Amino acid sequence: MADHSTHTPHAVSEADKGYWAANVRIILISLVIWALCSFGFAILLRPLLSGISVGGTDLGFWFAQQGSILVFLALIFFYAWRMNKLDREYGVEEE
């Protein structure tokens, strides 16, 4: 059996740091977009959007009922697409 007590901890490479920095940036941008659409447009900015009609109702109500869900689904597909691209850039893609 090998003695694991003599091994040093694995140092994090610059590529690893770059990968995770890009990953966190994508997550933060996605969360800001999601929060703006679901909380901002549907609740906070609803009075400002009341004059814009979408499907027979005002835009703020539309975001509260359907728009934020559609944006959330779009963000899921965007995140998957962007992470696959990022994985290829850093050579960590799945086979």
C-alpha cells in the first residue's frame, strides 16, 4: 500500500481558475437576468409596464405568469450550450 501522507495537496492550475471564473460569471449573469425578469419586470416594474399590452394583458402580468418561466427555460438552454462550449475550450468535455 502506498503511503498517502507524503503527498502534497494538488495545486490549482491557472486553467482551472480560468474555467471556474468563467463558470461563475455565466452563472451570475444568468441569475441577474432571471431576477430581473421574474422579480423586476413582474413585481417591481409592473406599474411601468402596465401600458404595454401582450396577449390581451399588460407586460408586467405576462412576465409574472409566463414570461419569467420562458426566460428561465431559455437560460437553462443557454447555460447548457455555453458550458459545453467552455468545456471544449478547456478540454474537459464529456464523451
